[in-house]
Amino acid sequence: MRQWLISAGSTTLDDLKLVEAVAPAPGPGEVAVRVQACSINFRDQIIPLGLYMGGVVQQDTVPLSDGAGEIVAVGDGVTALKSGDRVAGIFFQDWMDGPPNPGMVMALGAPPAPGMLQDIVILPERGVVKLAETIDFAQAACLPCAGVTAWNALMEGPRPVKAGDTVLVLGTGGVSLLALQIAKAAGATVIATSSSDEKLERVKAMGADHVINYRTTPEWGAEAARLAGGGVDKVVEVGGAGTLKQSIAAVGFAGEIALIGVLTREGDTSPHGLMFKGASIRGIFVGSKGMAQRLNAFVDAHAIKPVVDRSFAMEAFKDALAYQSSAGLFGKVVITL
């Protein structure tokens, strides 16, 4: 079978290699999944560069956390799944439900966990979820990290989004577009930002109620607050330190900033704007298996179709990584196997 590897000690994309390997068999309590599609996240771009948490990988590692496929074999003791079931791996193999905990150490696509960019992957029975019935493998491959992250940001925690709320989403990457779709399905008003008027027209076509070009409106946080009538209920904050000041300006009284992104590392992050409004910041690091299951049920109930920008063949993985970094990205980049 084919598999991509991040070579031990990798610091450049040149250290990625496509190899042939012996197809593994599932052990007790495990399932073998023939992977049909994977998707790329920002994390997947920086792990081969040695810039992710934990630094340079110390062992050959199969990349990518997000993949979907079909079970082709099950090990002894597997009872809830069978060959032919359509499944996706869950991002954290050891976070079943409830709040985050110190035991969350097995995240797919980074040591010591396996990655999804291989023809056959072996995962524990509890490490997969059944796919929503209304989406294909490519769309399903967009959900384990980006989709669950958006779901956690919006629908979990102390302030789940409800009908009539206002949600601010930043940019047009995978998390932001899925957050737009989930928020609209939940009955929220959505404000979206981008530096591209063409992309803003596309998000309006997807249901965004208001759009802001942050190039022409540098104080976009205040503009979002104005559009929301005094502040938004939720900010899906994917930018990080460089955008947090504006997100604090946008959030309303008792609102929440769901802090996801590390795309920018420096900026004014003074928390004083939160104090008077009684607003809060909640850290989001993907989510649990339970969240993935709730998301898939919601996707079916509301006919949500994740946005796939472009698909690449498995052999073109490096080209897909380059496209993921391009300014024209709108949604998710998918690898088909």
C-alpha cells in the first residue's frame, strides 16, 4: 500500500516522501480503514517544518489528521462496527467526551499517533465515528479537525449559539466556512470578514448576513459590533494574537470569543476590553469524539455540505500543501486516494 511519511528530523517539505508499505491487519479491538479522502489543516503544513508543538518529529510519521473511508476488516472484540461502515478518524484518539483533560496526547498525524494519508490505517474501534449519511468521503474528510473545531466553538461550552444570536467569523478558511454553515443552520445571524470582495460575495451566497472587508475597514471589530447592535454573541477567532484586539472590540456583553487560531503570533492582546462587558475567551483545541458524533448528526439534520475548494491526487500531496497556503483558498483542500 501507499503512504506518505514525514521523515524523522524533517524541517522542510523536501523531507516528505511517498513510499510503499505492507498493508497492516487490525488487532483486537481495532479496525482497518481503507482511506478514500483526506483534508489538510494549517497544523499539517507546519509539522513537517518542525514548527508544531513538540518541535521536529523524531520518528517517521504518516501525516494528516483528517481522513474518511470504509472499514475493510475488524479485529477480535469489535462489536459496534463492521466491514463496509463509512467512518472517519477522530482527531484526539483519547478524548471521548466531556471537557479537555491532561490525557489528550494521541492526536492523529503527529507522534505518537498514526496519520491518515495512507491507503489503509489501523485505528482502535473507539477512535472512529460513523459518517453523516448525506455527505461523500471528500466532504466527510473536512470534518474531523476543522468541522469539530467549528462545532466546539459554536455549540459546546457555556454559551452555545442559539437562534437569534449574532456570530462573527474571520476569513474564508475551512473552520470559518464550516462555522458559517453551522451558525446559519442554528438560526444565528452571521457576519463574515475577508480582504477580498470576491470572497465576500461568495460567503454572502452561502448565507452570511453581513460582510466586512478588513482591508478597507481596519477597525472591523467596531463595525461588527455596530452591525450586531452593540456587540456579537460569539466570535470564531482563527487569527490569533494579531486579530484578537479587533475581536475583543466586536464581542458584546456576556459574549464569548472562541479562540482557535495561531495564524498570527504577535499583536495587542490587552484583555481590558473584556472586563467591562463581562465577555470571555474560551480556548478551543478541536474537540472530542462526542462532539464529532453530534456534529455528524447536525450535518445530516441540516443538509450541510462542507466546501471543498480543490482536490488533489495522493501523489500530488506537496502541491496540495502549496495550494493550502495560497491567497485564493476558499474552504478545504482535499486529497483523494
